[in-house]
Amino acid sequence: MYIKSIYLKKFRNYKEIKIPFQEKINIILGKNGHGKTNLLEGIHILSMGKSFRTNIDTEMINFDSDYFRVRGEFDKEGSALSVEMNMNRNDRLFKINGAEKRKNADLLENVYTVIFSPDDLRIIKEEPEKRRKFIDRQLFQLKPTYYKELAKYKKVLKNRNASLKEEEIDEGLLDVWDEYLIEIGAKIMIERKDILLKINEISREINRSITNSKENLKVEYEPYIDIKPDQEEQKIELRKIFQKSRKKDIERKTTTSGPHKDDIKISLDDIDTKKYGSQGQQKTAALALKLAELRIIKEETGEDAILLLDDVLSELDIDRQNYLINSFKDNQVIISAADISESIIKKLHESRIYKVNKGEISY
């Protein structure tokens, strides 16, 4: 699939603009702060319903406005697809081919994107939340039901933590929250386990290709509690853990166990990449993970996702640049950069170049 055009109104620093894209490679050039990443962000929210940069949706509204509108026209398997997001400071509305939708989950499975930014290059060495977000984002696109389950889990977790902060603890109420978390948490853990098996297999192959078979990448689910073969056994394990940690949770006034504490272990030749990997090895592993995400979307949905490269080429050395460029022959690619060398442009055959200056675009 590919995006044919995007319309932005009152979005970030764009007043009102419509931009056409070509089917393969599009390069967005401009100084930092002029709107390159904002453009990629606009495409991303039509895919996921949320930004890859902020959790505060209202930050995307132009400073002199109280709403924004973003609309994309796509080609999906030869059919026209229109996706729109309208947001004010109190509400938001999606439209898919004119049909109104309210929930993020209703937006998923329409537009597939993979975002690769400098922040992703740090996924290996930063906190577990970054790695959980990576795996959850992959699952959101493939299984909207997972999005709903994770949203429920977070809501119940918030309620349980609020109960733990009360002066008088109602343990009967904690029992109720525990049962909800056990039911939903077991589903989340099994889904994470299954998708990570695929990511491990594909990213290992990609990493070996990048390094000429010199390194073996391993991506492993590292759950906070033991992982079991199926949901029923996982529920039993979760129930044991919640019962065991009840006293500690009451003392600390927070939920200390569960899928919200999960991590992913990434190693090269059985050595922890987070602790001992070089910067180059960490970047290679991150690149392999993102390209695995791209391939899994193709395998699971039959769609070639739109690849958004946000100022990432300058972060990679020439070998990794070449591998990345050779990997997206079947995908539409939208690249943002402050500058880009002539040698790279020559490799990006038949690309269209856009220039961004203070929210205005020329091409």
C-alpha cells in the first residue's frame, strides 16, 4: 500500500497544506524545527491514531488554534482508502472512507506503517518501557483486539494502584482487580511470547546478513513472571504471583508484578547487548528489529507497510545505510533529513525531493 497525498490543517506548524507523494521514495529536507518530523507524524497518526513522539494529543494542535485535521488518501491493494482524524481540545473523531469512528482500535488494520527514528536506535540500551512499546506497537497493527486488551489492563492497573493508595485497604476490592488483571494479563503475555518468537527468527536472519554472518542476534521475551505454554496455565501462574506479592504491594502502594513489568532481552553471541554491546552493535540490532517489523507486517497481512525514516540515515554508517536502502524495494518510503548526501540520493532511484521551510513545502 502507499499514501497518495496528505492534507494537514492546523497541525503542528502547518496552517493548511496538501502534499502529494509518489509511490516509492520521497525525501523531506529541511532544518530542524521547520516541520519535517511533523509531516511523518501526521502520516503515523492515520495509521495508529496516536503520535510516535508524544502521549499528549493536544500538543499536535497548532498553537493559534483549538483543533486540527489530518486526512490521507491511500492506495490499498488497488482500491482507494481515505482516512481522516479530526481533533479538538476535548474530543476526536476518525473517518474511514467517510464512516465516523471514535476509537483507536477502529482505525487499526487500515493503514500499515513502520516508523524508524533515532529514538528507535536507542531501544536496545534504554529502559524496558521502550522495548515494551516496540513489541506492543507491532501487535497493535496486527491484532486490534490486543490494543483493546492492553487498554483494559492499563485501566484496571490504574484502579488497583489507586486502591493500594487508600488509607484503609479494601482487600476484597483488590481481589476483584486481581481477577481482571489475571484474565487480561494472561492474554497479553501469550501474545507477546508468540510475536517475539517470530521477531527473533527474522531479526536474527537480518542481523547475520548485515554482519556477514559474524554475529548471532537473539531476541527473547523476558517476562517479570514465568511464561507458560497457554492462557489457562498463565492465569494460574499470575494468580500465584498476585497472591504472593499482595503484602509487598500494600507496603509499596503499587502493583509490583505483572506484564507491565516485562522486558525483552537482546543479545549477540549470548552476550547482553544492552550492557556490553558496542554502539555499532546496538544500532545494527535496532535496525534488524525494525526491518523484522516491516517483514512481519507483510507476512501477516499481505501488505507492504509505508516506511517512515525520521532523520535516521545520518545516524547510520555507510554499510548500514546501504543495507537499509536495499531492504525497502517493495515499500513506499518517506525519509526526513536535515541534509542528505548526493551519494545516497543516487542510490535512492527516482526519488522525489521536498523542501520544508517554516511549515511551507516546495517540490
